[in-house]
Amino acid sequence: MTTTIALMLLFPLAGAVFQAAFGSRLGRRASGLAAAAAVAGALAAALAAVSGLGVAPRHVGFGQWFAFDGLSVAFSVLYDRVAGLMAVMVTFVALLIHLYSTVYMRHDKAYARYFCYLNLFVFFMLVIALADDLVFLFMGWEGVGFCSFALIGFWHEKLANVDAGRKAFLMTRVGDLGYVAALALLVAAFGHASASELAARAGTLSPGMATAVALLFVFAAFGKSAQLPLSSWLPDAMAGPTPVSALIHAATMVTAGVYLLMRLEPLLAVAPAAGATASLVGAATALYGAVCALGQRDVKRILAYSTISQVGYMFLAAGCGDVSGAFFHLQAHAFFKSLLFMCAGIMIQACREEHDIFRMGRDLRRRMPGLFVLFACGAAALAALPPTSGYFSKGRTLADALAHPGPAFQIAFVLGVVAAFVTALYVFRMVFVAFFAEPDQPARPDHDPAIARMQRPLWPLAFLALVYGFANTPGFMHIKPFLDAYLAGTATPIPPEVEAAELFVASLDAFLALAGLGLAWALYRPARRPAAAADGWLTAGLGLDALYRRSLAGPYCRLAAFLWRGVDEDVLNGGVSAAAAGVSGLSAALRRLGSGRVSASLTALFGAAAAMLLWLALRLA
Amino acid sequence: MNVPLSHVLAVAALLFAIGGICATARRSIIMILVGVEFMLTAACIAFVGGALAWGNLDGQAAAIIVMGVAAAEAAVGLALLVHGRRGGGTAEADDYNRLGGRP
């Protein structure tokens, strides 16, 4: 077990080091294959590790990291069934995305850097999935943040991409402050911070302390998972290459916040306020993302807002304490959203870097029918059409909210239901506009056969997007829920109220999805020749960016300008310059005395003699 | 002796001050040398007055030494002036300012 876990972590790390050292010398094709092989090795190790895993979690240690003054940090791994499945999912999706990337990056000159960061990202993501010690987990947490930053700004010749990377980095750091503060509180209480320790001793914390720690962790999760109020970095993160968006900003990294809450579920159980906060904010974000997605024209930005929205549903379930429900939606989302993103990458390349769905249209569908089928599979799952994976997983999160007592959860349920309808609407708007409409100015097609080759790794994902829901069907269907059964004993079992609510929610959800589909057809069917609305509030994400720019960035910039121009240049530089000018003036005056003129020397001599005599005379008198 | 020592010293001091002002205020080397002669003479007067007041010949001996020094000083100073003029210089003291460096 120890060896397989070590191998799982070391494969992508070694791959990253290998890419950094030899990638550019190796040639494009070999470099991509080496990167994919490293991830394939990690996937094999993850499968081998999970195959014989029992219900009891396994603790594996790789030695101590550092220790001082009552704080000890170890490279420890808590390998339970949630972590095992998460590792398999991460490596599986990452493998497909690596294979896709080998074709997608076929013209890019910096392929070695790309694959190096991608492998490094997989390593850090696995650290998050496996780590027991929360400081060790934080290493992975920051590591994925760094890889995300580096890959968003991957095409760094354009300043806008670099800015998007910096924005993502800074905004997620704001959330990380919550993580660090929570770590500090935990270390002060226990001497070290680990997930298993927290699970065992969460009850011994005072209620106020538990709530504070849990709220801080929830805030950290909001930052990482682009939830309100820290959501606005994710749409800009689409500046990176599309496979990166699929891997980091859809399938894995943005769900790390949900995963953290799943790991800390025992803590949330003793801090109900934090759980309610996570649920309510998650549901509000689900609605926010869905509404904003309605106003976008860039296919990647639609998908980015939809990611924000779908991760909100995961928070809804995680806040209700339903680990397997949140995990179910996390996995289903990882499959269908990475599928959709990679389809979007193909669409963009097939239209010569055109992102606007209003310039794609039916030609694209006729040229690439396979792509349309793939995209439709992902879209159906995202819109939660029965019986796709998204239908079952999203229904489960809504049932959690409905079954949970308390007004916060009821509000969250209502928000989630409205968001579900809007989701279906924006998804089919995207499908109808991008694949059926006849645009006035269609993008020029690109007939490179390599583009069609990129569809190959997507078929497994399309299959999973359609059928993965049957891994965890609701109770009324009388099919054994495999995921719940597998996680029983690891996660808290679902309460009977949820099962009771599931039939109602499932019917409501199916109705909403079909209603959204119908409304989208009514509004955006090709016969109506849909045209893009002008950019407005929805396109700008309801003005969240402008609000931050005005209320936070603006005062900060003004303060910085004052400190720079006023304090630094005027006061500090001015003081130094004035001192230098004073010394220089004094030297000029002194220099005149030493000019070599006889009269000056004589005057000085007589003056000095007179002064001495005067002094002597005064002393004698 | 009819003249008191204080008067002699006052005359000497006045003469010394006149010589000092002449030496510092004038630009011409000749006039500076004249000012220096004035100051040496003032010192001589003070020495001679002291010798008379206390009946001691040491002061007169010092006066004779000062005369010798004055003669030597005038000779060397004028020789330097002639040398400087021959080398293309002037009689102005301020033109010989190479000790101050090139401004």
C-alpha cells in the first residue's frame, strides 16, 4: 500500500522533473507521450491501491516534514475510499486530457513547459486528494494554485493572459488566508493539524472555536472553488489553453474546495453554522453562475460560469453533510464538464480560434457530426436531462437541501431549483446557437485532420457522462446505489428524509430540464435566427468585477499611488535629496575657502589669530 | 623715557593692522610685500619698545634679526615675482591659484 501510494505521487512528479530537464530536447511527440505515460502510471497505481481497499481508512506516513515548538508536520496520507476514488478520477481525467493535449498543442513551441506544469499539477492535485496532515495538504493546495497561475498565463506574450493569471493567483490567495488562519487555530488547539485527528477530536473543540475553524475552511474553499464572493477569477482563467481549462478549471482544482469540505465533514457536523453558510452560498453561486452564463457569447466563458454554478451545487450538498452526494456530483461534473471543455477546444480550433458561439452554427455540426454528438452528451448531462449523470447527481444535491431542516436550507433549495431551470436554458441556448443557427458572419473553417483526431479521447468521457448516474441512483428506482454502498462506513450515511425527498426532486428536476429545453428551443431555434444581445450586466458577471475594481482595487491603487508619489518620492526621496544638496552646498562653500588665493589664506590666518588672541585676552581679563 | 610702553604697543598694533589689511585686501604682489614689510616693522617697533621699557637688549637683537628676515623676504619675494613675470604671469596674486585645483 505504501509503495503504490508513493508510486502514485512520484510518477507525475518524476514526469514533471523529466519534462523540465529533457522535454524540449525530446521532441514534441515524445514529450507529450512521456507526460501521458507518467499520468498513466499514476492511474495504474491509483487503481492498484484502491482495488483492495477495505472500509477502514489506511494511514500511511512518508516521514516527518518539520517540527518545532510543539508543532509537528508530517508527510502523512489518509487513504480512505473517498481519497481512493478521488485519486482514480483525477488521474483518469488527467490521462485523457494529456492525450488530448498531445494533439491540441501540436503547433505550440513551448510544449515542454506545458507538459511539465500539467504533470506537476497532477502531482499537487494528488497531494490534495491523499494528504492527511493539513499542512501537507496546504502544500498541494498552493501547488495547484501555482500551476493554475502558470498555465492561465501560459501564452505570456499577451499581457491580458498574464493579468488573468495574476488575478486568479491573488483572488485564490485571499481565500487561502482563511486556510492559514484555520491552520493556526488548529495548531494552537492540538499542536498539529490533520484531517483524521480533526475527525476524531472535533467534538472536543468548543462550539465557538469549531465554528470559527469551520467557517475559515469554508472561506478557503470558496476561494479555491470560485464561489461567491471570490468567483470572478474563474471566467478570466479561460485565457489559458483549453485542455488546462478542462483539467484545472473544471474537473479537478476548482472542486478541491468541495473535496476539502468532504474531508472535514466531521468538523462541519459539529459546526452547523458553517455547513449552512456553505450550502446557502453554494446555492446562491449556482444561481449566479447560471444567470451569468446566459449573457455570455464566448463558449469558454459560458462553460466557466457553468462550472461556478455546478460547483455551487457541490457546496450545497457538502454543506448539508452529504459526502457521497457531493462526491457523486463532483465526479459526474468532472466527466461531463471536462468533456464539454475539450469539445469547446475542438470547436475553437475548427473555427480558427473563434470563441463566439454566434459565429459557429450548423456548418460546424455538418462538418463534424462526431463532435456534435460528444457535445450533446455533455450538454445533456450538464442540463440534467434524465437519465444522464447530471440528472441523478444534481437531484441528489437538491434532495439534500430539501430534506435538511432550517430556513437557510430551504432558501438554498429554492435558489438551486431556479438555477436548475436557468442551467437547462443556457445549456440549450449554447447548443442551438453553436450547432444549429445559420450565422451571418460564420467563422472560417479549419480542415486540419488533426482536429478530428482530438475527439478520440472524449468518447469514454461521453459514455461516463451519460451512464455514470446509474452508479448512484435514487432509492425509488430500486437499483442498488453503488457509490453510497461503497462509501458507507467512510462517509455519514444519508438520512431517510433525503430518500423520501428524492422522488419529488427527481420529477421536479426532469420537468425543469425539459422546460428549459423547450424555452431554449422557443427562443433560440434556428428559424428565429438568434442574434447576440449587446454586452450587458450579465456578460460582465453582474458587475462583480467592476465592484471589486471600484471598491477594492481602486482605493488600493490610489493608496499605492499616494505612497509612491507622496511618501516615497516626495518625503523619502526628497529628504535624501535635500540632505545631499545640503552637503553639496556646504562643500561648495568650503571649496571657495580652499581656492588657493593668497588673500583668502591670509584672511583666514588673520581671522584665526585674532580669534585666538581675543580668547586669550578674555581669559586673562 | 617719555613715551609709555602702551603707546608704543598701540602704534605697533595699528601699524600691524594696516599692514595686514594691505596684505589681504590688495591684489598686487608688490602691495602684498609692502603690507608684509609693514607688519614686520610693527613687530620691530614692539620689540624695541619692550627692550627700552625693561632695559633688556634681547629685544633689540630680535629687531636686528627681523630686519635681516625682512630684507631676505623682500629679496626672495621680488625675485619670485620677476621669475613669474618672465614665465608669462602677471603681478596679480590671484592668478597664481594652481593650488586650488582646476575649477
